[in-house]
Amino acid sequence: MGKPAKKRKHSVNEDVSPKRICSSTCIVHSSNLLNYGKFVSLDACRGEQSEKLSYLHRIRDMRLKEPSSSPYRMTGICDQIPSTLDGLDLATTGYHQNCYTCFTGKLSRLQVSKAEPSLSVRDSLSNLKSLPSQFGARCSFLFPNECIFCEKTETKYKGKFQELTKFQSWKHKEPAWKVVEPRAQELKKDALYRKVQGKDLFAMEAKYHQSCRNLFNTVWRNHLRGKQRAEKAADNIDSLEAQKMAAHNKSYGVVKDYILTNVIRGKEVVQLRYLCKMYIETLESEGFPNPKYRSEKLAKRLKKDKDISRDLTFSKVPQHGCIEITLIYSSSITVDEAVVCAYKLGKK
Ligand SMILES: [Zn+2]
Ligand SMILES: [Zn+2]
């Protein structure tokens, strides 16, 4: 009985000699691949074979929705997937790593995914999210053998071939792959976001080219910089508005002090125009010149000010010609007295 046990132990096989291929059945075999990769038997999947099969069924159903002319349809491979595992020898039934990644990869290129990106692929594969925890890393649904950023296996950067690299995981350290999902989302890289959403990129062996990852990080840094610049500009506008408001409040305060001291207590009669000039001068000295500030605006604010409005009277007095002036004086003096005062003021 020692022999079968030994066979099981070696079901994940490095050796892809034709003999091995003959003795084992790859259920997603793609004969036009140059290198099929390791053979993984379903037996090695620790009792999760049926989930694995239904995952392949979901992808098969999506692919078969492609038009018959589409290279992504992969009818030949779809037809190899058994409808059930009943009666199959799970020790010799399985898949080649590269056949598997070829079949399960690039789903974002399917029509069904393009037509309803928010629904089809994500819904069809939604069970995937919970899988990394159920499966050991070796047997979880691995990412295809391609760069998650450029979706290619091989790429050149500055004349050099870039090798595919897996994400690392370190103890007691937040893994670097975790930032890919939120960044892809914020950068609106939807295909990438859908691909990595909710997945453990380390356990599922997501791969990347260093140059593609660097590029992604550069795009992210530029995005951050742009965002910070925009925020700073918005802050500047806010603080400028606040300073301007403070200048207006200060100008109003100067006018109000004058009224309290000289008009209400000192019984002085003053022209609105004069107060407005005082206001405009203060504005200017505060660094926010506005020579066109209208006296009506100042009058409106004074009339609304509960501290002083009850003690003040506003009177419009016609002057020579059709000019009209507004006099402001304490409510404790009469209109006639005020006009006399104003007359004297005018003479001065
Ligand atoms: Zn194969
Ligand atoms: Zn790449």
C-alpha cells in the first residue's frame, strides 16, 4: 500500500515529460502552449475539488458566450472540462499550471465582462473572494501567469526582458500588495481593480513586472501630488476668503466704534458717505482695497446691527440740485436739529 501514497505525494509534478502527460489528464489542456508547466492533480486540492470544478464551469460558461470567431472563446478547452468528477481518478486528473492560467486568465477581455463590467465577471466569480482563506496557497485559484498590470507574460523595459515577480509577504509588516486595490480604484483603473478586488495577491500568487509595478507607483505618486496641489490651492482660496472677510469685519468695527463714540454718545451728525470712506480706507490698509464699496451696503449692515440700530436715525436730505445725502445721527436728537448740524457741517 506504500506505492499509491507515494504517488499522491508527488502529484504536484515538476516533470512534464510526454509520459507524464499521457498518464495524467489535464482538464483544461491547451496543446498549443510551448510549456505546460507543473501538473497539479485534483487530489492535491484537499477536498475542494468540486469548488474548483464549478469555478472552471463558470469561466467555461462565460467563454462560450463569446462569438464563435473570438479567440477568447476557447471552445476546444471548454469541451475538455468534465461536467462531474464522479468516476474520475482524482490522482491522475488535474491541470497543468500554464494550461490553467491560460484558461482562467484575461477574463476582462471577454465581451460579457465588457458589456456589464459591474455585473457579469464579478458576480460569476464572486465566490472567489472567500476562497483564499479556504484553500492553502498551493491549491487556491491562482492568478494567471501574467503581469497583473500589463496582462502580458513577457515585456521589455529599456531593452531588457522583465521577469514575472510574485508579491512578497513579511511577518509583522503590512504587505505591499494591499495598496494595489485601493490605488487601482482611485486611479480608475477598472480592469485592474476588478481583477484584484478582495483578493489575497500573495496567497493567489499574483505576478507583475517590476517595471510595470514601478510605473503604476509613479502614476499613483503623480496622482497624489496633483491632489495635494489641488487641496493646497483650495486651502489658499479658503484662507484668502477668510482674510477678506476679516478685513471687512475690521472696517465695519472701525465705523461702529466711531458711531458709538461720536454719534450715539457725542451726538454728532454724520454723513453716510463719510462713514463709507472710513470703511474703504480701512479695507485698503488691511490689504483688500475696494474703492467701489457701496454706502448702501454699509447702511444695510448698520441698520441690522442690534447694538446700535435702535439708537440711530437715518435721514435722506435733498441737497442743491438732485443730490441726496444720508445723514446718520442719534435718535435722541430731532430731524431739525440734525439738519441744522448738517448744514453747519456742510459749511465747514
Ligand atoms: Zn494541460
Ligand atoms: Zn507587465
